[in-house]
Amino acid sequence: MEKRDIFTGVNSIKFNQRFKSEEDCYFYIASIKWENGYQCRKCGDDKSIPGKKPFSKRCARCKYDESPTAHTMFDKVKFSLLLAFHIAFKISTKKKGMSSLELSKEFELRQMTCWQFKWKIQQAMQSSQQYAISGEVHVDEFFIGGPEEQKRGRSKGDKRLVVLALEKLPDGVGRAYAHLIENASAKEFKPFFKKYISKEAKIITDKWRGYSPLKKDYKNLEQRTSENGKAFKDVHVHIMNLKGWLRGIHHHSSKERLQGYLDEYHFRYNRRNNMGTIFDILLRRMVTHEPKRILSSSSKDA
Ligand SMILES: [Zn+2]
């Protein structure tokens, strides 16, 4: 397949001009799927002939027929691909995304249907974990939900503990990542550090003892007195904004749903100065990742 014509920008007029039909969407998915050439899923052969449906490919050897949407997050979606593209575009390019309730009103779909598709999108928005922070990074934890936080008290009821890493740049703030954790212990911090922070990074935390054991692996970890948050101003602004967004859209979130929201928030946040390719990045993930599983409806929320 020739070089992909990537859709860039956040302009909805241009989006509507580019994606007008199911065919336009199938073509875009196929162009991502077979960007690096075709290989049969069944027998591994690399020669194909046109398949049954538009843009599908049939293996020249074993005749296995694969549609562009098979094994992607667009497989078995309960509405048109064009609608799915519109939803992905809105969620990735609107500053605050869209809740399933807003989606259901705008696109005249059942809220449950929107919610299920949004859950797939949130899975595609998980960090690729390919670009660990290697410069300066501030790490802190905070509670979401429940009465306003006594810091580090044990997690009770609906309260959930979250650890946050915020990259500091000479002229402001860079990327951020957040994960739910069970408690503020080194054991819980470790996998988070491993995923998002390079061993060479200059890490700054407050004086909490849970961070101390990590100095063994992270030589440039420094613990500072928080001075009631003054030493971690950017972190606190970030947490405030994140909580504000969460309050606006979700209620009674289950643990895995809440992680979905954290992923969604930071997917957009980490591309806020580089929105040009955000839709294409999301689309590419939705085509190259299969949804891991469907959540039970009991953990439904907005
Ligand atoms: Zn084959």
C-alpha cells in the first residue's frame, strides 16, 4: 500500500469533507492496517487478492478473507463506521472529550452503546509506555472521591488512591501519567516508576517514606519538604484540573473505569500542544489493538 494520507488537524469542516461515507472510513482503516504490507493471519503468506467486501483482502494461497475492521476495535460496532469516526474525532479533539450521555444525545444512540464504544476508545488511549520521562519529574499521590483527603489515610469506600508523575520542562510542564494504586507503599510505586520514569531521571517527591526505597534504583531521586504543597505547585494545579474534569463526568466509577478516565485525560493532556495528529494516533491504536474485554454493565457510568 502506498504512503498513507494521514488526516491532520482538529477542524470539523475538514473532517466532514474527508469522511463522508462508510467507504471513506473503510479505506482509512485499511490504509492503517496494511500500511506495512499484507500478511495473511492464517498462513503467513504475503500475497493477496481483493476480498469479498470493499477494501478487504483475500489470501492468494489459503483464501482467508479479512475485512479491514476484523481484529480491530471497529469490529462488531453497533453503528456505522462513519458515526464511529465522528465519535473518535470528538473525543480526541474536544478539550474535555465527551461523556457517553453527551454522545448519546448528539448522535442519537443509546447511552449504553456509547458507553461501550467509549470504553474501547479509553483502552486505545492507554499510554504506549514507550517514552519514559528522562528529565525532571515530580511524583505525588492523591485521593479521588470521598471526603476531601486526609493524605495517605487508608483507602476507604469510594476513595481511590492515584499516583501521578508530572514532567517538568525549563519553560513549564511536559507530559503526565497517572495510575490507581492500592496504597502509598514502595511496592505499589515501583511498577509505576518502571513504566513511566527512566532510571536517569531527576525525580522529586515529598518526604513520604514510601518513596525512600526507590532511591536504590533511581539514583537521582530527591525528597523535599512539601511546605504545604508550595514545593509542588504544578503537581497541585494538575491534580485540581484533573479532579475538576472527573467531577464533571463520572459518578460511582468502578476501579477499572476510573483508570480508563485517567488514561483518557492524559492521552489528550500529553498532546495538548500537538493536536495535529491526535485523531490519527487514536485511529491507529484502535486499528492495531483489539479490545481486551468488555466490562460488565454493573460498572457503567457516564
Ligand atoms: Zn493465507
